[in-house]
Amino acid sequence: MATFSYGIQKQYFPVADTDFRIATFGFQDADPGHWYRAIKQEHVLQYVVAGRGRFEVNGKTYAVAAGDLFYLPKNVLVYYCAEPQDPYRYYWVEIDGAAVKQLLERAGLTAETPVAHYADSVIEGLFRNIQPKILENTFAGYLSAKGMVYELLARFLFFREDSGKKLQPPAVQYVEQAIRFIKENFNDDIGVAEIAAYVGVGRSYLSVLFSRLTSASPSEYLISYRIEQAKKMLDLGIPVTETATSCGFNSPAYFSAQFKKRTGKSPSKYRSENGTDEAKPK
């Protein structure tokens, strides 16, 4: 089979790829001297179907052979080369987008664990069958290729679970997602309803899980997190009203009441005692 490479022009397709997009896809039938060193701008999955090679990332070296997938993390220097006596042959697909890193992490593929063995004809078939769909050069073909990448990720997850590396229970996942949402959006006008909607569960159910695992309700956790961020801003001498708004409090009076309840001091007193000299009022 000859070496080939296809670049995917996202402007060809009429809807945005909000989860991930395919950037390139190809196959490498390497010669004995083949090597590659680069910092990739997308996440790359490379699946070896024959031969052997060597892969280096983050100061570690991995031997790869048929049935191995090696992951090239985005924005990380990598190096790989074919074994001279038995050069590898591999498929690759480059993907990028908001959901990619999280999807790969859940499949166990990170810069710290970049190689996994999947001796699975289904995985090889999925990589192989992406090519004809890409060659259709149609939106339907592109969606079909994306579906195959999703199926690849699902197969990786199956292998991870079968090897005993179980994913966390759903309850833990829900609470972790809620906490991540709070930390990323605490400065916006959010409440328990928005948090539950992001996680995809009812607000009452989320409150029960949250209290069980953190000993606090989602609303209590949100306010406490906002107060902790407010303290950091006040430490810098930022005005109270600006701090309140920046930390998601629509009412300065409510902010002051919640701050004093949790710290024993009003925001203005805390700021005067802890703010940096440069930012304190003269």
C-alpha cells in the first residue's frame, strides 16, 4: 500500500465542528530511514499495522509495533522513527477541537501515557475505512469519517475498561463536571439550574450527589469559590464593587453579606488590611 495524506479543509463544510474536527488523515509505509521530529498543532493518533518503530515524548522512549497506537499530544515536541530492519506502517488521523483533549484523556491517552496496545481488527478497519469517506469530498462523507473517529475513541474506552482501568462512577463524574463548570464560569450569572443543565442531570439529583461527595450544596460551593476568588482580588487592592462584579455577584450588598459571613470581615475592611500597598487608596 502506498503512502498517502489528505488534508481536510473545514471551510468545505456548512456547519461548525463544535466538538472536534478532522484536520488530516493518512497512511505511512515507511522506508528504513524514516524519522520525524515536530511540535504538532493538532492531536494526532497513529496506529501501527505492521513493522516496528520508536517514539519519544517528554523525555521517555517507547518501542511501538503492530497493534500499538501512539498519541502525539498537541503543542508538545515529539520524535519517532522506523526500525531499520523492520520499518513500521501506520495510519494516522489529526483531530482538534474543544472536546478532543477530554475525550482522549478519558480513553487513557495523555502525554504521560501516550502508547496503548489494541490488537483489534475493528480498529485497523476503522482507520482504513476513513480514507474512502474522506475521498468522497462531501459533507456526508466527512460526517461518516467523524463517526468512525468517534467509534475509534469508543473502542479505546472498551479496551481501557477491559484492562481494569475503570472510569469513575457516574456520580463522581457528575460532581467533577459541576465543579469544573463552576471554576470556569463563576464570574458569570450562573446558579444551580445552569450547573445542572451543563452536567445533564436534574438540579435536585445534582444537589444530592454534590452534598454527598463534598458536604456542601452546589450553591454553597459556588458562593465559597466566588469568595475565595474575591479574596485574591482584594489582596491585590482591587475595589470592592469591581471585585463583586468580577466574581459573579450582581449585588454589592449581597456580596458584602456573604463575604462577612465567611470571613468575619467586610470586603472593604479585608481589602484595607490585606491589599497591596500599591493598590490601596492614598
